[in-house]
Amino acid sequence: MPELPEVETMVRDLTPRLDGRQIIGVDAPFVGIIRYPEYEEFRRRVVGQSIVAVTRRGKYAIIHLASGDLLIVHRGMTGSLLDRSAQDPPERHLRLVLHLDNGRQLRLDDQRKFGKVYVLSSSGEERALPWATFGPEPLDDSFDLATFAETLSRRTALLKPLLLSQRVVAGLGNIYVDEALFLARIHPERRAGTLVADEVRQLHAAIRTVLTAAVRGRGTTFDSYMDIEGRSGSYQQRLRVFNRTGEPCPRCGTPIVKTVVGGRGTHYCPSCQES
DNA sequence: AAGAAGTCCTGGGCGC
DNA sequence: TGCGCCCAGGACTTCT
């Protein structure tokens, strides 16, 4: 599940490899991965373009083209963007290939087809950018405690699905929401508006702490996530509750519990994170 | 309008 | 051993 740390790792790795390169061709073994525009126009707007920057917003990677267009990639659940040579054998679930002017290929491999690719003008006039409704970047100064507190106070939703929504904070997914709530000692089924000031402060800090450490560890790998060279991240070794059902809580020893909240598997310590 | 539920997709794991 | 059912989840759509 590529969340902010996994996408940030990918963007940092891609930047020196893609900066200044020209895209000389496109193949789409699964054309449905391209959500906008229609394939022929997508090709026309991508082929021949030089790459001027690679950035990130939430879980979206953004390849900036010289034309001003943005080539936007979301890896969904199982997508990996790989830096390969033309001689490397095709991946089992290869969905999109960008041919570069140095003989390399940028390949999107995505078993479950939840990945998405767009080309959009940066103005947002052509079509709303995917992150138009997103909340702040949690590792930027724009993720301000007072605003976060104000937003939570107005909401009645369960904390877990609210934090997954991208509208309050961008970039969190199932793994790091569970980890942040554990660190903040807050139950995932608390209603957002019921948090007291100290709990909001703990949660705000926990989100930043967890994401910062995960970026440092180059993300979490369970099954399909890999970096652009096909290597694993290391943060799975440091997860405290996620995927640790029945194991002792690292703080108090109580077995970690797994439940379903908002339709998603949710891990927490029933002792440290009281409802 | 916010919140909740349904939908997509595939392969691994499990039960019989 | 083998078949088929169920589950995982990001984010969009649909409903209440």
C-alpha cells in the first residue's frame, strides 16, 4: 500500500534519473490504467516531452513536463514504478511503459489495477486535479496544529475513516493511520469532534513522527511494494501495531487487536488506546 | 453536506 | 489434490 512515505521515496529516487530526460515513446499493455485523457491524446501530450521536475502531493507522484502538463501517477494498492532497461523481461502485471531517451524504461507494474495515470494541465481548468480537495501535506508547515484542531472539532466521523479520507490531511493510508493513532494513544473509533486539545496535539505530532521515520526507512514493504529498483523498504520492522495482531503491545504487553473500522482492517492496543 | 456503504480488481489462503 | 469462496484496500460513486 503505497502511502506518503513510499511515494516520497519513489519521487526522491526518480528525480535524478528523470530530470532532463525526454520521453520518446509510450506503451500501454493495459490501456485502462490511463484515466484521462483518451489514449491517443495521452500519447500525443507525452511523447516528445522533456521532464523538468518530479514532485508529490499526498500519494500522487507528479512528473512535470516541459509543456506545462503534469503526468500524474497513483500506484493504488499494488502498483510499483520501476526503472528498467529495454532488455529486462516484462513484469507479470505490466500496465504502462514510458520509453526514455537514454534507453531506460519507466514501467508501471500493478497486479490489482487500482493504479491510475493522468495527463492534466497544471491550471486545473481542463479537469480538477486529483488533489483539489486534499488537506495539507503533513510534513509541511501548512499542517498547522490550530487548523487541524479546528477541522477535527467540526466533524462527527470516526477518526480512522476521517484520517483515511485525504481531506483533513493528505497522504495517510491504512498502515500509518493505525501507527499514528497508537503513538497518540487514541482509539480508532473515537469521533473526531470528541478529542480534547491535548489529544489533538498528540495526534498531530504522532502523524509527523510516524511519517518522518517511515520516509527515513524508505517505506514499508509487505508483499508488492518496492522501490524503483525493485528493493524493499525497511519500516515494516518498526511497525508497532499494523499487521501485529496478537503480538504484545510494545508499550504495555497487551495483545494487539484487529477489528474492522469503516470497512478497513484496523489494529490497536485495547489497553493503551481506550475508547 | 457529511457520513456511510457499495464498487472495482486479482491472487493467495483457506475450507471442504 | 482440487475446486471455489473470500479477503485485502485507495478512492471514486452512490445512497441516505
